Amino acid sequence: MSGVDLLGVSKQYGKTKVIDGLSLHVQPHEFIVFLGPSGCGKSTLLRMIAGLETVDGGEIRIGGERVDHLPPGQRGVALVFQQYALYPHMTIRQNMAFGLENIGTAPDEIARRVDAAAESLEISALLDRKPGQLSGGQRQRVAIGRAIVKNPKVFLFDEPLSNLDAALRVRTRVELAQLHRRVASTMIFVTHDQVEAMTLADRIVVMNGGKVEQIGTPLEIYNRPATAFVAAFVGSPTINLLPVSVEAGVQGFARAKLSDGAAVETQVPMSQALQGEGVRLGARPEAIGISEADGSGLKGTAEVVERLGDRTSVHVRIGIGEMVVAEDSGTSRVRAGDVVTLTIDGSRTHLFDPSGQGYHSVVSDD
């Protein structure tokens, strides 16, 4: 098994820097996801590993061997694209075998590898069909199978689920997780979809503007976001970010005061960086309880009520004009227009200084 090392890797087009001195160690057999919005550099970084983009600075190593000067075919990687790129005139078996035939692999070995990959992906019955006779999900599995037969050191996936409908995306996501366990290979996956990242990754690399905002496990990313960008990008519904002033509270923790005077006793240690303007309180919907209007807490009016079965998301307009999303039970009786009381659990809050740097509760949620 081979890991991947990026050592100060840079890429620019003209005067525009797309990747700026990025370093990362991907461990052998790790499933790592590059997550970020469009234009953040994640696909460019993947293509640099694959050899489809040149490296302007730094080094790329696979299994300890420097590869950034090698052509794609000599790097030991297999890339699965967003587009399936199957040959329409060939059968599925021929599509999967084509790359091996080009490098002179023995016919018996080609047949063995194709049959084994088809069985693992449950497409053995499709081998004599042509791509036009397959559904989108089946074609994507063929594209993955074409990568598997190469026995690569590293699998690279460039948003491979983007063209699938919602139900197929869920199923294929599960199949990819199962595939990772079966083939025991290093996998790097690019997506802008946080659900794909959270459900597939051993670790997530959150990118923004060609730089890494945070690297961590899904729970680390969710529970202890390094920056306000990470906090807002990961999580659905998105985290509530409210402007506050901060002062020293009980036991050395920060007290966050909203502009209408309501205070939240956090369990975030007080810091000099949290004083002054531009500080924001972060609270995910599940950290905000909702009750009848006569309770003690932050008052507001429910404007939108989303009934999701096991839970209810309530969008509440509070006194300072901000919209806050709170979470209630699946049997919530709140209706749009109701005046409600919000209670923020200070032990599950975050504070972000004016630069966006995150400060977290000493209570661990990991």
C-alpha cells in the first residue's frame, strides 16, 4: 500500500495562484476527501497528483517515490472522472480490458482481473452489454471497475457521483465505502458535497481559495471547526453565526452578549483575541432548544417550520433581526408565526474572532 505526500505544492495560471505551497500526508489505505466550493483548487490538486496538470513548485511523492516529473501512466494511479468516458462501441468487458490490453497484459490475466472487478461491483451480468444499455449508476460502476483492474497504488475520484440522481448517489456512496474496505487501497476523493465527505472520509481536507482551512476526521471538522468558513461550509442546516460582544464570565469562560442584551454563558476559555468588534458566536441548530414563549431565554418568531420526520428545523427571527435555525423534536407543535423562546447550550457553542479563527468549548464532542 502506498501513501501520498504533497510537499509545498504550488500551481498558478498566469499571475493567479490556484494552489499556494500546500503540504499534506495521505496515509496508506486512507480514504481522504478534498472538500470545498467550486474554484477552491481541489480538482486542480487531484489532477496534479494524477499528472494531468504540471506542478509549478514543490514535490509529489507516491509510496515514497517522487512522481511529479513522471507521465500519468507511470505514477501508479487510476482516475475516475465525473464523466464516465466509456467507449460506446465497445462492450463493458472491452471497456474494462482496454487499458490492460494497451500495456500488453496477458489475456488470461486481463480476463481474471475484469471478472474479479465485475463481481465486486455486481456488474458481472452486464459485461456483454454496451454503455448505451446501462443506467447512469451502472456506467459509473463500470468506470470504477476500469480503474480497479489496473491494481493502482492510489485511486483518484473527481466528483464521480455528481451526475447521479439522489437515490443513486446514496447507493453508490455506500458501494464506494464497501469497495474501499475490499480493495484496501489509498483513495483520494474530490467533492463539494459535505454529505459525501462526512460519510466516506477517514479525514477531510477543507479547502478555500487554494489553501487548506482544516484537516481532520469528519467529527473533528464538524465539532471543532478551525475557522468560521469551515463551520459554515460543513453542516446542514448551516451553523448559526451571530455577532456578539464578549466579556469574561464564570470560571474564566467567555460570556457572549447579543446586541439585544441576551447573554450566553459559553464554555470557551476567555481570550484576548475575542475582545473587540467582529466576534461571532457559532451554534449549530441542535445546540439551540425551542420552547413556549413564556419561558426564559431568547425570544423570537417562527417564520419557517421544516418537518423532517425525526426532527423539525425551525427558522426563528430574533429581536436583533437575525434568522436563527433551531432544532425541535419530530413531533414539534410549533407553527409559522408562533412566538417562541430559544435556549442556547453554551457548552456546545464556538466563538470566532474577527479573522475567523475558531475557539471552542473545553467540553469534547469528538
